[in-house]
Amino acid sequence: MLDPGWVDEHADSFDVFHLHFGFDAQTPSRLDDLLTALRGNGKPLVYTVHDLANPHHHDEGEHRAQLDVLVPGADRLITLTPGAAREIAARWGRTATVLPHPHVVEPDGLLRPRPPHDTFRVGLHAKSIRPNMAPLPVVRVLADAVAELPGAVLRVDCHPDVDDAESHWYAPGVLDELRGMSREGRLELSVHDYFDDDALWDYLIGLDVSVLPYRFGTHSGWLEACYDLGTAVIAPSCGFYAQQRPCFTYGHDRRGLDTASLRDALRRAYEERPGPRADPVERGAERVRIARAHELLYADLL
């Protein structure tokens, strides 16, 4: 769909082209070709700016160049938080409509009871260690801090590809250190392939708090899922996570980690549990409002 030829071939089958993700592999010039094809066919572009910094890229240059095409060229912009909208205005002089992210967990899951347990379970999922993640410095602090909280345990999850020298995600030494900490009893380590949705919801609802080990980024669907399930989140100071949903925050960005703020956020989550949880009725009403806002925005373009 990002190919100009696709636009020319299918122009009679759509009214508005709405872009969210999926353009990482497109050069800025190809994205400019896409915009030219849309304009030539009289099709407006709506772009939801989820990421001002791409969590999959070490170097921001390519993503910035892509945004320099898409943001000025879109007919309408949407983003998720006021902070992101302010940054868009400052960088490109464009106004973005702020619409929150709708619920991630399906409606039945919003009503799911949280499982009772006697411990305070802290989770950090390193996934495949995307470029925006710095899990080990965060885990080291958490392991020490959890040991000071009665009944607290730390669970760390990771995908096996970080230990595969043939994998794009190879991160030598990470699992060696985590396994060592596990043998010392400082954390519980779980190495497994990607969760499907049901397994992910089971994992998240079994935690009291999920810690996001990001050093750059913008918004988080993971945070939204935690809010749906009543799992507290400790989010970094980079990006605009704290504007999405209620969460605890700590200092973490490209400049490094503020260990004291992470320890403080963990203690606050421990003392103020249970974490905030989305009201299912309000989440449903919010989704209707978001859909209506999109409908009005599309209609205004036609």
C-alpha cells in the first residue's frame, strides 16, 4: 500500500489514506513519491504520529528524514498526547489532533479479575532488546531495590534470539549476566519466544508492576495494556508515557539512568498498590469517542 503503483491501481477503492506504522523500509524519496501519487489521485493523507523517535533505530537520522516528508505532507495529523503535539508544532509548525489510544485488551479482558497472590511481583520484559532498551542497568537497580521490600520478587523475561549469534537481535553477554543473577536468587528469569496475545495478558495481569526499560521513545501500547489489566507501570522520563495513562516515572533517557528515581518509583508502587485500572465502561465510551473523532476528521477531508 506504500507503493505509488498500488495507490494508482486502487484509487477507486478508498477515500482516505491513513498511515500509522510500517514505513521503516521506505526511503524519504519513496515516501515523497507516495504523497505525489495520493495527491495525483485526489486522496487525502491522515498520519497518526505514534513515534517521534523510532524505538527500532539507533540512529534517528532516517526516521527524522521520513517524518520531514510525512508530517508536512499529511492533510491531517493525529497524535496521542499533548506533549507530542507540542513537539510536532515546534518542529514542523503543524497542529496535530490529540486523541488517546483506545483499549488494547479486548472488552472481556477488561473485566477479568486479577489473580490473588501474596508477593509483590515486579516484572521487566526485555523482549528482543530493541535499540531503545537498556535493560541491564535497570535490572541491576531493581534487583537491589526489590531485596529491600518484604515479599517482593523480580521477574525478568527475554526472547532467546538475544543469545543467538546469527540473529539480528544478538546481544552478547546479556543472558549470561541475567542467568548469573538468577542463580544468585536475585531474580526469576524466563527465556521464551514471543507471547501470543492471551499469554501476554496472562503475564501482565500476574504482575503488580511492569517496568519499561526505555532510554528513548514516544508512546507505548504496552503501557495501555497494563492500564487495561490493572498492572501498575514504572515508565521512563523520556517520551510522553506519563501523559498517556497514570503511571510512576523515573529518570531514564539517552543521557543515562537516574538510579535514585527508579528506586523511589518502585517503593511508591509498592506502597500505593494496587495500581490504577481502566474502568471498562469508560474505556468503551472512550473508544466510541475516538471513533467518532476519526469519522468527523475523515468527513472534513471529503
